[in-house]
Amino acid sequence: MSDSQVGLGARLVESREQAGLSQNDVAKALLLDLSVIKALESETFDELPEPTYVRGYIRSYARLLSLTPEDLLEIYDQQDHNEPEWEINEPARHEVAQGRQFRHVTLVVALVIFGLLVTWLLTEGNGHKDEAQEEVLVASMEEPADTSPHSEISSSEEQSEPLVPLSDSESVDAAPVNEESVAVAEHSDVAIEEPVTEQELVEGALSVADDESLGDFSLAGVVAEGQDRVKLTFNNDSWVEIVDSNGVQVLRGLFKKGTVRELVGSAPFSVFLGNTQGVAIQINNQSFDPAPFTRRDSTSRFTLKAQ
Amino acid sequence: MFNSLLGFLSNDLSIDLGTANTLIYARGKGIVLNEPSVVAIRQDRGPGGPKSIEAVGIKAKKMLGRTPENIQAIRPMKDGVIADFTTTEKMLQYFIKKVHENSLFRPSPRVLICVPCGATQVERRAIRESANGAGARKVYLIEEPMAAAIGAGIPVDEALGSMVLDIGGGTSEVAVMSLNGIVYSASVRIGGDKFDEAITSYVRRNYGILIGEATAERIKHEIGSAYPGKELLEIEVKGRNLSEGVPRSFTLNSNEILEALQEPLYGIVSAVKTALEQTPPELGSDVAERGIVLTGGGALLRDLDRLIMEETGIPVVIADDPLTCVARGGGRVLEMMDEQGTDFLALD
């Protein structure tokens, strides 16, 4: 380093003397103070202004002596000299780094939120699918119960009806058989009708009070165990979702004005009403007022306990 | 709140919106863009048809003077201020987007823009609005010589007079600064463009040959000088001979260009002289002792420092990398702003 320090001043002095100039001549030519020229040649940069100026002085000095200023400036740059006052890059850089960290954190948080959103959407979609499948299942369970007995009855009647004239006209022997078959048919009728009534009983116990709800997404087929009876009277159209304490969804769907629903389950029920004002609730024949739970958009979520 | 969130995703930018070149300094990155302030606009289907941006920057500059009827290459800045508001906005938008290439969202950086100290309130407002329109979240304006001084590494915060001469494409600004403030400033509408014009008209007058803007600029870069030098440089160029009407090639030398540049050069010199006259004596003596600092692209004109030195009798120093001084200074101001608030400089 001392080598290069000697380099700059010495090179200036050497070139100046070769050109036959005195320090005064140089000072006059460059319009600088003699002290500045002396300081440059003795490399006492503390006496000189900021590096911006010093570099300029070196450049014009080099040009005067026909030296290449870049070489001299390189030597000057290698030395320690007072940094300009405005260099406050350190804290600023630190802050920039911090900013970058923040940026990364923000990005990560955004990604996590996005991921959660996507998972939620997917699970929500699956939930709907499951419910839809459940409904289909319920429907398929109900259908054979409803239709097969009727069809069997009709088929047995069809079978028995042509048999009767046969028994009348052709043979007496056949009559007991026919009678038997009719009896069997009658018996089967009874036997088959029994589950129907059972089914109807179950349905009645669960909900069905009128036929209007057939188009609704009611989960009437879901068997909920429990003793608590809830009665919903719809004075207005409303969405309802009721889950009992076992986690069984006992009622879900949009119900029209005028519908009355009764259901059985085990309290407490968690209830979600879409239009709270339009629904009157009774639990175990005692009315329940959902008004305190009503939100601004007239929806409400609350737990219905046995009274 | 949303803005501050977006702020994390954008860099703070310092923009030197110059007549000739636009430079952008991004915080923590340095100079990220240096392109000519030129926009090429395509307008199909006649004069009332829809306009679209054909090219911006270097690509558009190549089109200057070489466009067909439906494309127009425009320099939206003139004399340091906005001449074409919408085009400037589009250009800024393009540049800001370009320096945020890897960004997912629409960039909305804080932007510090340099304005000539001679700009009127209306012109300042136009610059501010166009930056806002280009997507800036917050716009700060700083006077060009102040940014140039800071970028050149001059200690403007000390109780010490410093003079800066910033020669840009459209304007030249001279200012005396002390204690973070401007004591005197003046702006003359002479810059690189005027040099080019002077060369064009000199060639037409003396040779009867018409040359384009780009050729004039090339002549200036290669053999232009402000002071008679030891060696004589020559350049061969081609232009349209006015009397014959056909392109002809001819040779120009540096002395001829020196002669051509006399008028604009003396405009600048007289601005410096006026500034020295108007400077308070204490600050004037500081300037005389330390020298005038030259920044801006005009400082690259050969021997300009020598001319000013001879004319004023005061040492003249050329800043390192004079082209980027203003943008770098603006960048440093942005960094300081976060530490010291916006009060330390007279930012509009």
C-alpha cells in the first residue's frame, strides 16, 4: 500500500519535473491553490476537499502532464481517504435487506393463505358431493320401499284376477287353490304392506307432515335417535340446517312458506336459520325465541337445548 | 394498508426523467435502466384511428426520422419538461414495468423524480400526475441540481458553498448549494439537443447538406469539443445535398464543430457567470476555492471543463459517471428519506 501511495505523488512530481514545470506553474494552469498541488504531491489528502473534487484535480493534473488519468485515479482509489459525508449506505442497505425479508414473509403468508383457501374450497366441494350422494342414497332407499310393495300388489292382483274367472268356469278343484293363492296374495299384501306402514311411521316420526316438502332437500330418511321433538313452522321461506348432538344432520334445505316440520333427535341441536323472522320454533312443545341470535342479515346460528 | 402491502412488492425508484435519456435507480440495486426518452406510436386507419405503442426506449430511438406514415417516433419531453402528457405517462409506465419484470403484481413503487429548477408549478404538476398515472404509489419531486450534487458526492449538508452545473439533454442547470438547500439556481434551456441543432444548422449553412438528428448526435459524440484541442479529429458523414437532392458523403473536423457549438456553449457559460455574480460572497469564495462540479451528459463533451475554467477562472471538476449522477443522487435521497424524514430536503 505504501508503494502505491508513493506512486501517485511521485509520479506527479516526476512527470512535472520532466515537463519542466514548477508547482506554481501547475497551480496557475489548473487555477488551484498552491497548497492543493502540494497536498496532492505529498498525498496529504486530509487537507483536500471531498474525493469528488480530489479526483477532478487529479484528472486535470494528469491531462496537463499528458498522463492517463485512469491509472492515477486507480492508485488514488486504492488508498484510504475520507469517505464522503453522504455515504450512509450501511443502515440503508440494512433496511433494504429487512424490506426484502418482509417481502419474503409477505409472500410466504400470502401463499399459506392461498393454500388454505384452496383446501377449504376443495373440502367444501367434497362436502356438497357427499351430501348429494347421501340424498341419492336416501332416495334409493325410499323408492323400493314405496314402489315395490305397490307393484307386487298390483302383480298379485293381476295374477289373481284372471285366476278367479278360471276357477269359476273350469274346475272346482282349482277353486281352493285359487282361494289359497288369493289368500296367499292377500297374505303377501299384508306382509308387504307392513314395512310400508313401518316406513311411513318412521317418516311420520321424523318429519313428513305435508306433501309440499317433497321437492325439498330434507334428509327425512336419516334416522336420528333421541327423544327431543322440534317443531318448525315456516311463516316465510327460509333455509334451515339442524344438526343434533350426535352430529347427525336431521334437517337441511329450503322450506316454503306455510310448511310445518317436526323432527326427533337428541338435544342440544345446533341450528342455522336463513330467515330467522320467518320461522317459529318449538322444542318439546315449548316455543323458543331465536331473536337474540339474529344477525343483521336476518340469519342466525344457535344451539337449541331441551327445555 | 393495501398500498403498503403492495409497497413490499415494489422497489423504491429514483427517476431522472430527462429530455434525452431516462434513468432509473432502484433502491439497493443501482441504475437499472438507461434508455432514450423516445416513444414510437403506431396509428393505423388514418388520423382518427386507434393509437398503440409500437416501441419505447432504445428501439424507438432507432426509429427516429425513419418512420413510415402510420408510425410516429416522439420525444415526449422537451426542455426538461413534459411536452406530451399521455405519451410521457405511457413511457413511464413501460419503464416502471420493465424494472419490475419479475414481479407478480402490478408494481406501485414510491417514486422520486427530478425536475428542472426552472420548471413552473404547472410543469411540476404534470410530471407528478404522469408518474401517478404510471402507477406510482407516492411521488416526490426533487430539484435536479440538488440530486446531481448528492449523486456526485458533494457534501451539500455542510455550511460550505458548492456549485453544480448539470448539462442535460434539454436544459442546463446551475445551482449553488449549502446546508441542504439551494441558495441560487438558474436554468437555461440549452443542452445536448441544442448542440445537435447547432451542428445540423452549421452543416446546412456551410455545406448545403441536410443531416438528421441521429447523425448530428453521432458527430457531437465523436468529434465534438468545447475548446480548441491539440489534435484535429475528423469524421465522415452522409447527408442529403440540398441543391442536388441526393445523399452525399463529406468530412467534418473538430474545429468546425467547435465553431458550430459556440452559440449554445456561450449560453451555458453566461449562465454560470450570472450564477457567480448572484452568489453571496462567502459561498462564492468556497466555490472559487474548491471548484465547480460538472454533471449530466453534457459534461462528456470534450474539454467543456477547460472552457468554463478559462472563462470563469475557477477550477472545474467533472463528476464520476456524470450521466447517472442525478439518478444516483435521487436514489440516495430516497434512502435518506427513510432515516431522516422528508423534511431535510425541500421536496415538493
